[in-house]
Amino acid sequence: MITKIFTFVLISLCLCISAVNISAQTETPPAPAAPKTVTIPAIQEKKLANGLMVAVVERKSSPIVTVQLLVKSGASSEDAGKAGLANLTAGMLTKGTKTRSATQIAEDMEFLGGSISSGAGWNSSNVSITVTPDKLDQAMAIMADVVLNPAFNQDELDLLKSQSMDELTYNLKQPGFIANYVASKYSFGEHPAGGTPASISSITQADVQQFQSENYKSQLSVLIFTGDISVERAVAASQKFFGSMPQLKGELASQAFATGDPGPSPLFKRILVVDLPNSGQAAVNYYNVIQGVGRNNKQYYPASVLNSVLGGGYSSRLNYEIRIKRGLSYGAGSGFAWRAPRSNFSARTQTKNESAAQVAELTLAEIKRLADTSVAGDELVPRKSVLTGNFGRNLETTAGLANAIGELYSFGIPASELNNYMTGVNAVTDAQIREFASKNLLGGDVIIVGDYSVFKDDLAKRFPNARVEVIKAADLDLSKL
């Protein structure tokens, strides 16, 4: 017995030594391979007589089909006083029709071995199904029923509102959520797409019916097919199930967007603290609205690569400085929320209350470094590879491909632009990143949500000339920001 134990210990020790040797040998990661290209099959389009655009990507290698109805109306189409209306409307579509209950919809799709989902974001709403090709007609019959004949049952609406309120009540105790919730109004001049307690409470059955009636129109929609389906079959199914989709009356309104260079900006303009006593963590975020640089702007690619460098992954600058180097957070990142006329930029992390001011200082320093210094090739090439690699993986599924195409249509971008992504990313230069950062990232808002009593003195020390606005979390009211 003793011999067996000794042998086991000896083997374990040898394995540990081998692991250490292997780790030491691979401490320096290999250089990234040459970027791969991703070619998307031709996106074929056909417009029905009622104005509904049908877009098809045939991929015979996939044994399933995803169909997504994209409606180019989301939270941006709702009034601030009814914030959350687009989301509730989309959610209610699968909660019952004039001929099917919510349970029947779920059971019918399950019987077909498929799935159905609906939702809304800032720019658009959507309903999607995924099913095998032989079950497509049955599934599309359910999908069309959901979109064209929703019942908007009062009991289901009350339940969905109650669930939304419960979720919101919970989230309004979380520092990270509160920071984004406040920034929607304070920094971006918008309203929370998910709604506020007051707005959700005010939404009625008539509101939901009206939003669906006014926005789910054929000319505002695109029916996207991806997977094992021919163009002929997709068009025939579209005509059969959505040929009667209601049309808009009159012409689509055109939009004019403000552009222009706002001139040089300070590193930041405002510091807002939302005081959340006894919070376990502090959220430290930076926000800036970038006017004139929307999703269809040529600056989209420099912005995307910049974001990959700054906060787009584990080895990005923010995560390295805040998490890896100093251990002040479990993670730090950044991102752009794209709109048609502009984009909303954010850098975000959570940390101990004691280090909140330090993390704010580090975040601003990294943003300024992007504007002031070069990004070397040995950093830039891997960060581009992260983008192109993620892009390729996302398009491997029919749902991912449908979402990527839907995003383009929601911004009025030709679907063929999907094939330009790899080239666009890899063409971005260091000079473009530096120029974008210096022109657009500076001059935003620092928003910290946490226990102000813990970091108050350190914040004053690190930002001695800044005016700090403080709001009690218990008194938070977006209408007063």
C-alpha cells in the first residue's frame, strides 16, 4: 500500500514538473497566423408586391434554415414616456395570437423541432425561427400568425410587465446596470430601451397594439433566409405567408443628420457619482456620444479596430492595465452602440469602492494614450485578428449570418457590404486609430456608481479641479437629469 502511494506521489510530481517546463517553453505566445478570408455566398434579393424585401443566402452545407423578420423600428421609435414599449411589443408577439395561445405557440414549434424568438433593440425589432427545411412551411405559418395576428391578451401583458418590473427592480440595485441606465439620458440624451419603472407601468394594451400597427409594415421590414433553402422556395414562402403584410400609407420619411467637427475637447467634461451606500462594488464607466459617425460611416472600421485595441478582449489595453497588471477588476472593456446618425461609446469596469478613483484615472489615461501615441504592429495585427476571427465564427451559424445581414438592412447598408468586412478591418492603419481617438473619444463623462463615502477623498485627490456631481441612488430620476 505504501509503495502504491509513493508511486502515485512520484508520478504526480513528475507531471507537475513537466507542466512547469511546458508552461515555461510556451510563455511567449506564437505570432498570429495570416488572417483568413471569409466569403459570404451571394445575398439575393427580391421585393414582393407589398414592398417587403426578401433576402436569401443559400448555404447547402447547413441542414437547417433560419428565417428572421427584421422590422426597422425599435426603441428609437417610441416616446421616452413609453420607454420599453418596443421591447414589450416584440415580447408580446409570441404570447398568443387570435388562434393560438402562448403555450400552443411554444408546443407547436417544439413539435416541429424548431425554435421561435422575438425581441427589440434601439434600432430595430425582430422575430426569428430556426427549423429543418422539411418543416419550414409549418414553422412559417406560426411565424406569420405571430407577426400578423397578435392577440395582445391583457393577462399576458400584465404578466410580461410584471416580469419586466421585477427584472428592472433587481437591476437598479446593480452598479453596472445603474451606470448604463443613467448614461442613456445623462450622456447620450436617449432613454433606456428597456424602460423605466414609470414608463413600463404606464404602457397599456392600446399602446402595444398601436406600436405594432404603426411599425410592423412591409416597407419597413426585411425577411431574411439563411441556410438550406433556394431563392425560389424562399420567395414563394414569403409571398404565401407575408404577402398580406400591411403596407405603409404614404412615402417613407427621410432623415437628416447633423455632422461636423466639434473642435478640440478636454480629456473629460463631467464626473457624475451615483451614491449607492454599502454596495459591494463600484462601477467605473466612461461615456461619450460621437456625432456624425454612424454605422454606415466610413469611420466604422477604424472605430472597430480602435475598440479592439482599447477594450475588445482579454488582452486589450484596459483589461491589461486594470485586471492583469494591477488586479483591480475581474474585467474591463469598451464598445460602440451604433445608431444611424452617430454612435455611443462606453468604457466600463467594476472594482472595489476603495479603488474606484484610481480605475477612473487609469481608464482616462488609456483613452488619452490612444489619441497621443502609436499602436505598434505587434499589437495592432493580433487585435485585428480578434475582430476577423470573431466575425468568421459568428457567420458559421444560420442565426449568426441572419443577424449580421439584418444589422446591415436596419441601417440601410447594402447587404453586399458583408463581404467587405475583412478587407475593411485589415486596411485600418495606426494613424487612422490615433486620428479617430483624438477627434472623437475625448470630452466625455465619467460616471461612477458605488459607495461614495469610501472613494470620496481619493476622487478629490486625483481630480482636484473637477466638479463632482453626486446623486443618491435612492433619489434617481432620469427625468431630472
